[in-house]
Amino acid sequence: MAPAPRTALVPDPHGPGGRLQPLAEDGNPLGPPVRTPDLAAAVAEREAAEQPRWVWAAADSAYAPLLPLRLARCHDLRLTEALLLGHDGAWGAPRSLGAAWARLRGLPVPADLPESAGPDDQDGLFAPDRLQLPPGTDPLAAVVAVHAEQQRRTGSIADPATRARFRLLVAAESAGGLLAAEMSHDGLPWRADIHDRLLTELLGPRPTVPGTHPSRLAELAVELQQALGGRPFNPDSHSQVLRAFAEQGIQLGSTRSWELNRVDHPAARLMTRYKELSRLHAAHGWAWQDAWARGGRFRPEYVVGGVVSGRWASRGGGALQIPRILRRAVVADPGWTLVVADAAQLEPRVLAALSQDAGLARSAAEGDLYSALAATAFHGDRDKAKLGLLGAMYGQTSGDIGPLLATLRRRYPTAMGYVEAAARTGEDGGIVRSRLGRTCPPPSADWLDLTEAPESATEAGGRSARARGRFTRNFVIQASGADWALALLAALRRRLTALESGADRPHLVFFQHDEVVVHTPLNLADQVAAAVADAAEEARTLVFGDTPVRFPLSATIADCYADAK
DNA sequence: TCGACTGGCGCC
DNA sequence: AAAGGGCGCCAGTCGA
């Protein structure tokens, strides 16, 4: 396939205009800059004509103002800069356009600006000075130059296969930038009335005085007090809770729920319940709804590559930590429905594909991986198979997991050797990369905090080395899983663009590590489900090439998120 | 009074 | 003896 033509795009700092410039694959200009008074119209026209790969500083400054216009592909300089910095051993250096430009020109490199926060702080995102360019610098010239440099650096990766995978990573990460902007713009359908009903059922009516506890929480606090001797205390204060339990002769090391659950006392159950409800109220209660879920849509801000492993993070609204119970409030619009798909057992499948362990790959070739593993190596005990494999991927050594790991080591030496090699690399201070070439951060002072350690420096050093070993062990899997998920998103997004129903089109409205939700006109739901399956297969081939491992994505059609699967 | 930190728990 | 990876967010706590 011939590479797409490229076009640099820079919006004017104020107003609807902007400038465009055609570029060759290597970043060299193919013509002079073109100024347009109506950037959205000019971009739409060129997109219809040739679907170029749009080259811009960052989606939030260049793409968000163009929405709801949909563009097929882009090269996001900020996201790519972060990938390249990590790859080149400069992990964490500033990645703004201005920073990349400064490095190119040997100028002082500006630090990245703090990100915006809060649902009402959208304006700061579009301010042109976020590009961090020195005064008087032409932003278009900077975009063109930094892009050319990024293409050069990517092209200098020696191994052709590694280079090709890194290019795929750049394209997929950039597509993630497109999608994140679109999902924030479209929002996740959110029924405030259902949310409110759930809250009222669990917590009592919404308090009329802001900042006060809803009735059920207040009642629980009183019941707790009575169960613990009647002395008033604040159930939100750990130290007061510990003291109140201690006065009843119950010594707790913490107020963690698993510890409370082991205590046979009425107050322990009340405390657990209080904490559950209190958390729901504080994190996803009425205040959250007011802030994040107005107008029938939940509009979080997604942070592409916000996690070192390449997983997305979110800013504000806790988009990736919505309690399962609140999925009840995610309901398709009338005439629309949801297609919900999640990858089953993504990480063990990633391990099988990465390590090319023939035995594990057989277990991952279809169906339930843990059952297949159990049948082969654990006398049919699925729980043991799952526990053992998860422990191997996380570097767990506690509990009764030793024998399970020994079994896995015997039966799947290649797979276990793979994660153990990654762990050793980390322990020795080395770096590891995902399948597509995302690099883990190097060791830092965080890994070797000797100040508080009561034991010797040697012991503390060993402990921190093992901690970093667990990190790199998990990184290769989690990050390669994120590679796959990004490829899936890009492939699915492309397929969805091709589906239409009158003026309506299905669109991705949610993505959470290994799960996607598409909001679609009813009559397209089956085609969306098929597109999901096709996209999963495409991602598998793109990321892992020739592997017997399958990455099944079970798609369910349901009007309500809570009813899926 | 405010920022940094901690404990704890939501999600994967 | 302790012994599981990655996040974001809240209330409480503590110190500047």
C-alpha cells in the first residue's frame, strides 16, 4: 500500500482560519504553505479528496476545534515525541512541539505545562501558547521541521521489522489521539435519572444541603457508633475507626475491607457497608453527576498514553473507574443501541503470543484459556490455573502460589522464561519494550528509596530491584496488550467510519483497556458487531503477526451497558 | 489556609 | 518475615 500523502495543519491562534502544507513521507514540503480563512472547510475538502495523514502538534489543539469533523488518520507530534524519547533513552523529557523544536535547534528546552483539570477548564487546552514555542517562531515551520526529524529518527531504527512495528505504534498511538478527542466530544450516553434513582435507592434522597451526608450514610454512622460502645467518632477517619474498634478489643492493622471482613463483629459489617456507600457518594454521587454527566452525556477527558505501559488514563470524572453498578445508567438513545465488546483473557494471550510458547499458545488458540491450561497442567482446576498464570505475570510470590509457579515452569518453560527474563532485565537496571516498541521508564530514585529503610542498604537495594523486576515483568505484557488494544481501536474506528445510516453513524463512546462500547443506530448493530470481530483479527495480525494465539472479542448488543455479556 | 501525603478502593 | 502490575480520586491528616 502506498503511503498516504501527508499534510501539516496549524490552526490560527484565534479565529477559524489556519494553514496547511503538503508533505512527503520523509517530511519534506511538497509545496508552499496554504492559508485558508476556514480551516474546517479546507480540511474537510482535502480529507474527502485524498485522506491525507494529517500532521499536527497535538489533537487537543488541532483536532478538537474541528470536531465533529472526522479525519481518518494523523501523525500526532506530541504523542510520537514521547514514544521516540522513550525509545532513545530520554524517557520523560518534555514532549511539546516547542520542546521538540528546541532540541532540534539547540535551544533551552521548555518544561511541559501542567495539564488542565476539571470539566470547566476546557479553554486552556486550545490556547496556542501550550505549544511552548519561543516567541516569534512560526508554528507551521516548527510542525514541519519536528515531523521531518521524527520521521528521520524512526527511519534510523536499524532492524527493519522493529522499525515497521514502531511505525505501526506511531500510527496507532496517533489514531488513539483522534479517538480520544472524538469520544470526549461525543460523550458516553448517561441517563441522569437512572443514576439518580440508583443513588437514592442506596443512599437515600439527595441531600438538600450540599456537603452533608445523605440519610443512609448518616444512619449507618450512628449504627456504627452504637455497635462500638456509643462514643462518637468519624467513620471517615482511619485513626478514629482503629481506636473505636480497639476499644472493643478488636485490634486492626488497617481499615482495609479484607481485614474488616475477617472480623466477626456487627460493627465490621456496618463499617464495610459504610465505606462502600461513602465511596459511591464521594466518587460517583450527585456532585460527580453535576460536574461530569450533564446533558445526557458523560464527557471525561482521556489521556492517550497516560500510563507508562501505553494504557490510557483519564483526567477528571474517573472515566476508567466507573463502578460496575453505575453501568445501569449507560443507556442507548431511542432508536440506537450499544455494542459492548471485551477481550477475554487478554494478558495471558499476549504472553502466549509474545513468548511463542507452543504449549501456552495451544491453550490460547481458542475458547477459555484458563480451562485449557487447567486441563493440561492443573488436573482441571481452573482457579489454580488462573491464579498461577496471573501470579507469574505480576511477579507474585506470596501465599500458596509457589507450587503453581513450579508447575507452570515445568509445563510452559518458554513462557515462564520470557517473563523471568523481563524481570531479570529490570532487576539489573535495564529497560524492556512492548511488542510494538514502547519503552519502559529507566530505573529512577523511586526504585531505591533508602531513607526510610530500617534494614541495610543491601537489603533495601535488593527489595527495590525486585520491585522493578516485577514492574518490567508486567510491563512487557501490559504494554503489549495496550499495543493490541490501540491497533484494535484504530481498526475498529476505520470500519465504523464506513458504516452509515442516513445522517447517523455508529461511534465509539467508551474504551477501557480491553473493552470497547459502540453507540450505534439499531439497524447497524449487527454490522458493528461484525466490524468488532474483524478489527480484533486485524489487530492480532498487525501486532503479533503469524501466531496461533487468538484474541477473541465477544460482542454483545444491548440497550444498557449493564445488560451486556 | 493550602499543598503534599496517606490510606483505601474503584477499574483493568 | 514478607513476599502482585498499572492507574485516579476522595477524605483525612499534617506541616509549612
